[in-house]
Amino acid sequence: MARAVVSRRLLEDGTVVLDLRGELDVAVNDALRDVLEQTIQVERPPMVMVNMRHVTFVDSTGMGALVAGLKAARDQQVRFSVQGVAPFVEKQLRIAGLYETLVSPPR
């Protein structure tokens, strides 16, 4: 991803944690969507957790990638959760009406 960095961790229970850093916008939309969908559809872990603690900006395309990840997770019966959102990102997700959908206890 050009302006965002994704690092990945695997927890003992098989949960895949994707730590995002930087800006989630049109420049990284396709790459982020691909990472989320590939992780969910190919690996099928019991859970994917997206850590956004170090995300400094998110626009509608970044949110769209997260929603695509949630949809892929639901389709594959993989639990999905977005965690650790910074205040600015939380505000953007709330304005878009996605905060409760994305940032909630894992489903």
C-alpha cells in the first residue's frame, strides 16, 4: 500500500490481527480490500481483527474496504472486528453511520 502500512500478527487462537498505519484513502483502497478479502477467503481464520490505532485518516473508499472485509467475513462465517480507532477516525465512522457496524464486539 502506498500511504498505509499493514502488518500482520497471528494470535495463538488463530486470530489474524491486521495492524493498519497511515491513511486509508483511494490510493490504498484496492490493496486494503485485497488484503482483507484474501485473508478471510483463503486462510479462513476464526477471526480477523483490524487494529486502526495508528490510522491518521480514513475516507469513504477506506471505509468501503472495511465494509467489504466485513461482508467477506460474514460470507465465510469468520468473526470480524475493527478495534483501536483514533478519535478522528471514530468521528468519520460515526458520521458515515458505520461505527456501530464495524467497531463492535467480534461477531
